[in-house]
Amino acid sequence: MNMIQALNSALHVKMAEDPNVLSFGEDAGYFGGVFRVTDQLQQKHGLTRSFDAPISECGIVAAAIGMGAYGLRPVVEIQFADYIYPAYDQIVSEAAKLRYRSAGQFTSPIVVRSPYGGGIFGGQTHSQSPESLFTHIAGLKVVIPSNPYDAKGLLTAAIEDDDPVIFFEPKRLYNGPFDGWHQKPVSPWKAQELAQVPTGKYVEPIGKARIMREGADVTILCYGTMVWVSLAGAEHAGVDAEVIDLRTLVPLDIET
């Protein structure tokens, strides 16, 4: 699978397993999302569990928080991470604080999915990387996969988590890893290995990094698209470089 197919598979598996899981966002229902990550969710799971939302990022997240507080597990799509700013207050002031402010009586088990980052010539409003704005917020988990296998396992873990998870998807990697601007896969052996995605359910734990390349001279910490850029650099630099894919920016895997 590529990353789009892996994410789509995770959503189908969890929605089939748990009737409380639902998905919505702008063009994320009938159309299946601009990148097709939510493809066929509405057709398979029905209008009440996969539907289109108005063009209101604040409203999308606010509705999800209410749903989560009542026991549902909404997975909402912000069409591009560049559009997440209108929802920022709801995410950091409401979703992230609900467990603490209610002394544990309520949680906000929501996932906010969004394609992020550059590399597809998307211009100024389709290329931003706002992850740092969320890594500094107590109460949020921030996950960024770099490959199809991790994408499915981590999204499954995010949906099952009882607290809000910001799940950024590197749109540059949706169809596979590439070396810089050239349409040439890097580390093809690793890319092929991590594209072997089971069709059934599995979970990759949140808060655990992945060592992508062993090395003794220098350690490169990276995530998302830069994992593959770092692997390409390590292979051509002439040094024994270790490459660690953080996978989860918060919580950070200090031990690894």
C-alpha cells in the first residue's frame, strides 16, 4: 500500500470494529477527501458515520469535541494543515484541556487528521508545516508518520487513544518516498519493507520512535518527509550515520 491506502485501510478497519468511530470534514464524505484518504467510508459505513462538513474548521473541531465528550470517537479531516488555524483555539483551549479541567470526568478522544508540508508545489496556502504550534501544548499528542506501515498502525492507535491526537500526514509521501525533487525513491529496500501493510488491524504505539538506520558516527533525528531525505544523505555522506524517525513528536521517545 501507499500511505493514502494505508490510512484509508485504518479508517475502514476501525469503523467496522467500533460503531462509535466516525469521520467527517470538508469533502471528506461522499467525495472521499481531496487526497482520497476517506474514500468509500460513506458508501460502506453510512451517512451518519462519514459525512461532509461546512467550510468551518472551528466548527468541525468544536463539534468533534462535543461528540468525544459524549462517548464517540470522531476522526476529523482538516483539508490542508494550512487551514487549521481557525480551529486552533478549540484544539488548545478546549480539546487539550478537557480531561484536566473536568478532573477526569470527561475526555476528548478525537483525532484531527491533516495533510501537511511542502514538496508538491502547493504554494503559500498548501505547503505549511505548523506542527511546532501543537508540540508546545499540554494535553495534545502529535503524530507524524513517514511510511505506509507506520501510518496505518499509528492512526489506529490515535483513534483508540482517549486524548486528542493531532495526526499530520506528509503529503509529499502520500504516494511514496522520494529523493529531494527527483522522482527517485531513496533506500528502496526500506521503502519496500515499510509498504508491506497488513489488511487487518494492528497498532503501532504512540510515543515510540523507529530506528531507520543503524550508525555510530552521528545521529539524525527526523520525522515525516525528512526521514527519507536524511536516509539519502546518510547513504551518500561517507559517515556511519544513525537515522531515527521520531514518529511521535509528543510524547517524545527519550529512551530511544
